[in-house]
Amino acid sequence: MAEAADIQGAAPAPARRRWLRRAVVLLTGTPVLAALIYAPAPPAQAADGSVDVQLTEVSPSAPVKSDTLTISGSVVNNSRETIKGAHVGLRVGPMLGDRSSIGEVADRKGFRPGVDPGEIDSAFAVKFDSLPSKVDQQFTIKVPVNKLDLGADGVYQLGVSVSGSTDSRPHEQVLGIQRTFLPWQPDPAAKRSSLTYVWPLVSTTHVTAETGSDEVQTPVFLDESLADELRPGGRLERMVSLGKDLPVTWVIDPDLLTTVDAMAKGYRVRSPDPGGKPVQGRNKALAEQWLSSLETAVQGKKVVALPFADPDIASLAHRGKDVSGTLGQLRPATDKAKQAVETVLHVTPSTDFSWPVDGAIDPSIVNVATSAGAHNVLTRSDSLQETGALGYTPSAARPIGAGTTAVVADADLSTAFDGDMARAGNSTLAVQQFLAQSLALNLQNSEEPRSYVVTPPRRPTASQAESMATALRGLQAARWTQPSDLEAAAAAKPDPGAATQVPGAGQYPEALSKQELPVSAFEQIRTTQNTLDHFKVILTAPDRVEIPFGNTTNREMSTSWRGRPDEGRAYRDQVQEYLIGLTDKVKVVPKSDATLSGHSATIPVSVQNSLVQDVHNLVLRVKSANPTRLTIGDGGQDEQEVSVQGGHSQTVKFTANATASGPVEVTARLFTKDGVPYGKERRFTVDATEVTPTVMLVIAGGVLLLVLAGIKMYASRKRVAARAVAEESTQPSDVSTDTGPQSTEGSGTSETVDR
């Protein structure tokens, strides 16, 4: 690869170059370097690794002549024996000739006599009387840089070793060593490389498809995990706080912006209890503060917006492109991206970049990436590899045909902070190696200044972000690099001899392929989309479902599900179940069996709408299973258009005619106006009874007899009552025969008559 090119111009084999450099040192008689390489050698054996050496500080990370180099760290004796007469010494040199040499030194384990340089002046060593077993001992070495006698500009090996003796090994020997690098270019270079550092703001999916029934449709979150990333010390908080003072290009997933913006306006969180109601979110103020800080941080900076929800381009290309409707989601995702960034951050982003996972590409990935409107594809040098013919690392921009530019990030720089950076020792080594690689790039022999791009982990941890920021601050002196932005890097003049051949499908990394969304995921997404399409046509306010579910469809295709197949499947299932639950709120009300007495009657069927909005464009169709016995309308079925207000029901009546007796099954079902079935079919039985003319005559005769009998009874009762009145009027009164005074007591009786 081009990284193996000598930084001084000629390109002999690496082993021969190292031999020539050593010969030059000997012939020139440079006393310090000769002393470093040929200092009195320790016993001719490698360190046994019984002492673990960690470096927690190298400051300054890229010193100049007037600086004092400070190296701090710790040593731990892992053996069972106490180490006597121990000391920690510094070993500097030789200068490393190319990028591959940096990688070799970083991978080297154990002390190698004759390969590792000797210690510098023992006056700068840190001495310990003893190192007891398993005890952590701190050290700090301070040495003026001018005492190191560094020569030409370049990258120097820096080693910190621990030497001492034990009872079983009484002679002093090197018992442990840690290597790092010292980039040395005290004066600004005449030719400096342009360095573009991508600063990603990407998170996982946090929002469900559910919304409240209120006017603003308050969103429902999966949980409160996003708040952990936003609060002080959290991953996203550190990215914003650190990035605001760095020369970076912000690459943002707009879904993150809309999600935090929704938090800031008020949100709810799904209940952990099955069937429980969502609860009010508690981190509104935290979201407001983060958005305010981000808006300030990006002012005057380049902002690139990924398609909404950061769709997994490789999964779409390899698993989803043959599922109808899938690729059609990319263009709307790009359109939403620009609008979201402008609305939330009040800056205009570029939407001309696509970023496949880990920058791994093949022809199908490039085709899908550009189908969304992007003309630049962020890839990496371990995917689009150089043949080594140039003798140096070319600029990032590579034309790959059809007006598309591959922006090739440097793999070594981009992966420098992978892994656990929470340990200070890991972070220090990563920062020094990053700076060493960037200097080695600039020292490569090329006639024109070059442009490099760094794409770090997509979702850096807080500790990774800290390490990245430390490395970028180490470059701020601009002695061998100058900051640039992503748009400028994509527009830079390409090296004519740089590789432009997109790797074939067979070269796509198997490890990444195993993490892709399966075909079944895209089929499930299509099913949900079809259900949504049929649902929208009956709604008077379709935006209330179209917007949240459209965003959710993008989220179902997100890179955030890589390595999380179970969570992705559960998310898709929940989206589908929720949508079906909404569609079931508009339904034909279940109907009990009915009896149809008479030749003709009406059958009432009710449609219920439990949504908050009105529905229309529905047709209710009622159908007889046996039209020869029971006709509905003019034949075997009838239908009527239905519109139902939100939260109400509507009853529709259909005329039925019985031509024969017996039960008949009737079905009622809703359809959209274009004839697509909607909801469940309802079945009920109508027991039809045919009524003949003879039966009607018998019934009429019976009714007549009843009427005549009633009249006769009434007349009879009238005659009896009249006779009673007459008898009472003709009966003589009782008169007293006494000649004395008359008494009125008990003079008569009264009689009640029922009329």
C-alpha cells in the first residue's frame, strides 16, 4: 500500500531503507543517536512482561524545541517476587521511515535487545527501591526536549521501560516496556496536508410510531435512554461540548434532531408494564439545553445531513432492493433531512453525502447510495484500496464514474480511536499514534499538497470523543496539517494515479454482511406500508398517521439495528401491531342474529369510528349468502357510502325481501372507494319466514272475530248497566208509620256503579 512509501522520496524496500539509515548514522558519527542505538545493552533477552507499564500522559503530544516533555504513567509488578533496584527509563529513537513502520512498532510486544533503543541519560530516570507484587506505582518523567537530540522532522519511537532484579534473577534486566510515538516537526512545514475530520451526531432509534390523540400528537418514546446521552458527561453532550471548539465537519442524522426537538416540546414514554398507559417524560429541559448548545456549536461550521434516520445503505443494496417499494423510501428520507436541520438548527446543510457502514462499498451500494440524490459516497481506504503504484497516500477524492465521487477516508486515522478509550493508557497511545500517522502522511514524497478525510466511529462513546478531541487539539498548531471541511475534500483535485475501481461484491466484509437487515425485515416493512396506504384513504386528516408512520418506516431501515437483530425485529412488530390497532378502530359493529317476519323489512348495520378524526371514502357492503331465499337491495347484495365522525357510530339500513322461509347467512364488510376490503368481515344470520295469502286470510279472520266479540261484550255490559239503573228508580221508599216527630238518622244507603 501507499503507506509503505518512504517519507524522504526514494522507495527502496523497507528492510533495505532501515539498513541504509543505520549505516548513515554510523558513518556520520552522530553521537546521540549512536549512543541511543548502541548504548550498553542489557542482558540479551526479551522482557518477560512481568511488569505492566501504562502511559497516562505524553505532554505536549507534539513538542517543539523549547518544551519540556512530561511522561506520566504507572507500573504494576505482576510477578510474585519483589523487584529490587527498579527504575523507569525513557528510550527515544530511531526515526521511523514510513507509515507501515509505525504500525509494526505499535504491534510489537516485549523488549527486543538490539531493536529497541537504549535509555537516555539516567538522570531522568525514576527510581524505586522496590516494586512489591501487585502494587500500582505512579511515575512522572520530565525531560527538556533539547536533551533528546532529535534530528530531522519525522516520527520517533518513544519507549518507557522498567528494569530491575529479583531473587531468582539477580542481574538487572528489562522487565516491561510500553512503546508510543513522538511526532517531531518543530517548525511549520512548507507543504501542509488538508485534514477533514467528520464529527458524527448519530444515535439509535428512540421513538415509537405511537402518538397522543391531542392536536400536537405528543410522541411516545421507547424509554428514557436518550436522556442519558444528553445529560452532562453523556455521549451526545460530550460530542457537542467538545466539537464546538474544533475544526470539524458536523455529520448529523436529522432523526436525532427531530427526536430531541420532540422531547423539548413534551413527550411521553412507553410504560414498562404490558398494556400500561404511556407516562409523561421527565427530561424536557435537558433536551432544550442540548439543542441550544448544538445550535450555537454549528454556527459558521459545515453541516452534512444524512438521510433521515440514517438508513442502512448496504442492507438496502444487498437485501432490500428487490422488495418492492423499499428504495422509494430513500428520496423522501433525503428531502426530510434538509427540512429537519433547517427547522431545528437554522442552518442549511449539505445532503450530497452518503455514508455506508464502516465505509465499505461495492457497486450495488454505490448505486443505492446515489439513488437518494447523493453524489459523494464516504468510503474508506481499507475498502477502496490502493495498489501502491503511487508511492504515497493519494487525496481522498476519487471519481468513480457517473458523476459520483468516492471520498476515501484514511483507515488508520479513522480507526485510531476504536476500542475502549476509557482507560487513560489506551487513550494516550491512540492519540500519539494518530498524530504520528498524520505527520507521516504529510512527509510522504509528493509534489502536490494532499487532502485527507477521517471518519471516526459512527456513534463514538464519550471517552472516544474525548480522545478524538485531544488528538485534534494536538494538530491545532497546524505545523503539518491544516483543517478543511468535507465539501472541500470532495471537491479537491484527485490524484491521477489513485485507485478508482470500486471493489466487487465478493470483497464486501463478511462480518459486516452478517449484521445486515434480513430480507424478511424489508418484507415486513412493505406489509406495514401497504396497510398504511389503505388506511390513509379513509381519513379526513391523513397527515396525522402519514407523517409519524413515514418517519417510523425510515427508522425501521436504520443502521442503528446493526448488531441488534432482536431489538430491530421487536420494533418492527410493535409498529405493525400499533397500526393494525388503529385500523381496527374503524369497524363494522358485531351484529346478533335477526328474525325477518314479513315479506319485506330493513336490516340495520352499524359502523363505529373510535378515532379522533372523521373517516370517509368508505363503502359498507351487505351480502346475502342465499339470494333465492333472501334478497338484499335489488339482488344478492347492496352497498352504501359511509362517513362517520370521530368518536361516533353510524347505522345504515338495508332493505331485505324474503322469498322463502329459513335461516340465511348475511355478511357485512367495509371497503374503500376503490374496492379494497377494509377491516374484518362480520357475519350474522337472518331467519326469514315467508307469509302466504291463505295465512293472511286466516289471520284477518281471527282479528275480525276478536273485534266482533269485543263489540258484543261491550253491548252486553251496557244493557246490564241500564237495567240496574231502571230497577233502582222504580223501587218504593221506606216511610215511618209513627205519628210523633220524624228522625233523619239512617235515612238511606248509597250504591256505587262500575261504568
